[in-house]
Amino acid sequence: MDRPVRLRYAPSPTGAQHLGGIRTALYNYLFVKKVGGKLILRIEDTDQTRYVPGAEEYVINSCKWAGIEFDEGVHIGGPHAPYRQSERKDLYRKYADELIEKGHAYYAFDTPEELEAMRNRMMEQGNPSPAYDHITRQYMQNSVALSKDEVEKRIQNGDPYVIRIKMPRNEEIKFHDLIRGWVTFNSSQLDDKVLFKSDGMPTYHLANVVDDYLMEITHVVRGEEWLPSAPTHVMTYKMFGWENVMPSFAHLPLILKPEGNGKLSKRDGDKYGFPLYSLDWKEQNISGLKEKGFLPEAYINFIAFLGWNPGTDQEIFSREELIQAFSFERIGKSGARFDPEKAKWFNQQHIKLKSGEALADLLQPYLEQKILLLTAIIW
Ligand code: GLU
């Protein structure tokens, strides 16, 4: 079935968005522009404990500076508004209920103490990574293990509960990743993830799948750290009977430290005196590449190369050339090494391409600031 191509960038507002986030947004954007689709900005803020005020504006402004434009989203509206999950809160419950009715989810009343006791018990029995799964669920306080009367009584009483997915035992979950090819998991390795929390909010897993379905998303392009969640999402599509409209997945490779030993972290930016962020954010002590004199066209050029390559010797690309050259087939599976010197080189090359006039225009605000400062000192 040929559907209109719709992609989304779906960050959680938990802090300043760094290189990795912008790369995800950029690849979504390049693909959409190449094939003529729509790009949506959705804010995934169901975990209110991790919410950082200002993070949403930071994402919007960083993308704007980099020239990553959206067709629908939290800041511009659109046919699927609202695009902020906390504002969509009321629509998720009925989907959790639907899974309960179909026998694919259940109520779980376990207190934090009971969960802790279960974990300790299993570790004592030699299980280093205890999980709430198809085995453990039989011994816990939930609607699979308890009698119907007991469950009704607890609900009537107002006992707090969560809703968990009932992950089947020993089923193969297989999906095709646009970068990794076929990926297979066995459902017995997966836990019964919480879909709906006792505070009335869905978890990321439920909200993500339901929104991708409702917003008619055709391709999910996101970081490798979400690969372990993908089989739960694929299973959720199946449980709802939405397999025929399940999006294609592309899990992007990690961005590695310059030495290649592990994932790039904020501290690495400090170490190399090279900000890993787009814009300054004073209150969060974040300095950005824009304020350091980076050109947005150099920024997207070097970020595009963190995982993707055109398959030729060409390195300097304009935005339009990136759009034309981009494809998922040319994204590597293994981690992409971040090289601050190379990033500076990209900026140099793009500066060289500018006319004297264009450079003078770019310099003007800096010079004005300096003159003001000098005047203030002299007087
Ligand atoms: N909300 C997730 C994040 O913060 C996005 C995961 C996804 O794109 O499915 O990165």
C-alpha cells in the first residue's frame, strides 16, 4: 500500500539537544525532502519527572538555525494537533483498555516494595537481571495471577495500578530495519513493559506507538538506543491489529568519542573545547557552535557525515546536494566517530565558499558588539 510519506522527529524535553539529536532530525528532514513527504515535530513529554523547562524551545531554535523545517508540529500546529503528548494525555487510556480487553495487557498492583522484593529474590536465586516477564507475572499482584473478584475489589478500592503489556512466551518478533536489515528477537527475552502509569499518563512505549499510528507515520528514524524497544513496539502494533500500517524502522548508529572508545558524551565536548550543541543556553551552562562562529551549512554538512557517506570522494555538500545524495542504504551499522578537527575543517571550507560581501554581513553583528564594548570601556 502506497501511503503519503510522513516522518516525525520526537524528542523528549529532558535537556539541551546535542549533536545526536540534531543528526536524527537532519536525517528525517533529508529523507522527507528527497522523496517529497511531510516532517512532524512531536514532543514526547510523558515522563514529567525528567521535564526540563526551556528544552522544547531549545530543540525548536536549534532545528531552525540548522534549517531543519517542519510541516506540522508543536510550534506550528497541523491536522493532528496537539503534538505535545502531555496535551494528548486523555486519548491514550482507551488504547490501553483495548489491549486489556483483547487479553494483551493486564492490571498490575505491585507496590515498589513488592517489586524490590521480587528483584532481590530472583537475584538471590542467581538471576543477575530480574525482569517482570511471562514467568514472574504469575507470582505477582496482577490480574493474570489474582482472581477476577480480587481484581475488581482492588480497583473499586482505588488501589493504584499500572497496565502492563502481556508479552507472549517464545514468539519470534522480526522486522526489517532500513539500516540493519532483518532484526529478530524472541519474545521470551522481553519484559512486560508498563504501558500506562498509575499517575494517569501513558509510558513512552504506548504513547509512541499510538501517536505514530494516529499521525500516520510511515518511517521511524531514531537512534540506536531505541533498538531494544523496537520489538515491544512491533508487538504492540500486532496486538492492535495495525501491522499493515506499521512504519518502517531505521535505527541510526551511535556517535562515538574521537578515540572510538564508547559513546560521545557532553564531557567530551569540554575536553576538546568543541561544543556538542548548536546554540548557547546560558542557564544550563551550554555553549553552542553558532556563537562560536559555525555556519549552519557547515554544521549540517559535518553532522550528515556522522554515520552517512555519499559513496564518492565528495565531502563538501550544499543543503540541496545533501538532500539529493541522502539514502538509508549509505548509513553504516557501526558507530560513527566524531572528529572535532574534521568538524572545524568543514566550517573552514564553507567559509571559503562565501563571498566577501556575505562574510562582511555575517561579521557585522560581532563587530558592532565589539565596538560597543570598546566604547563602554573608553568612556
Ligand atoms: N522520545 C524519544 C527520544 O527522546 C524518541 C524515540 C523515538 O523516536 O521513537 O529520543
